[in-house]
Amino acid sequence: MTEIIRKRQKRRPIAEMNVVPYIDVMLVLLIIFMVTAGLMSQGVEVELPTAQAETLGGDTPPPIVASVNREGQYFLAVDGGVDEEMSAVDLATLVAAHLQLDPDTPVLVRGDGDVNYAKVVQLMVLLQRAGVPSVGLMTQSPEE
């Protein structure tokens, strides 16, 4: 009987935690986050207009208006000026320079109704790469 008591007294509880399952879970989460981060950065963020769009307030600076016509040519109007035709690189450079001077300037996209949708998306991607945080789409108010 003394032998049974000795065996029970020799055993000590093991106070180690098995961290292998936690490491496995962390690796799976890391892979998931790496995959989803790549997918999230490919989209173009655009604030779409609602049916009853409101005009810009009087306290906002004049917007930068980037336009694309039916033929897919790009135009830029700054501070309410006249649309000037330019290449995509020049448009991105001018928008980025203007936003460095005044980062609160709103940027609007005006596209012809008959233009290829891909051209409008290309313009929005171009503006996003130039550092524009959000893009507004210009619409014509419906006639009542």
C-alpha cells in the first residue's frame, strides 16, 4: 500500500500550455489577411450620387472637374475654369499638385452618357493613384 501512495506523490501536475494549436490558427489567419488585403486594394472607391443629389455647399472651394468625352479624351477644369484637353499623365500630375496645395478641394468626374464605361473607370483609377481620397460623380438633375 505504501507503494501506491508513493507513485501518486511522485506525479506532479504539468503546468505547460500546448501552443501548437494557437500557432496553427495564427498562420491560417495570417494567410487569410494576406489574401483579403490584396483583394481590397484593387477596388476603386467612389461615392455614388443618390437620386436627389445635393449641390456642393457655398463654403467648399471650387471643385476640380475631370471629364471624359465620347471619344475617350480627358479634360480638366480647375477653380471653375475652362476644360483643357490633356493626356492622362498630365491630368494626374496636375490633380496631385493641386491637392498638395489644397487637400480639401473636392474632385468630380463628369462623363459623357455615351462614353465607354471602361474610360470612366480608368479616369477614376487615375485620380485614385494621384492621391484623390474620394471622387464625386456629376449628374444632370432630372427635369420634372
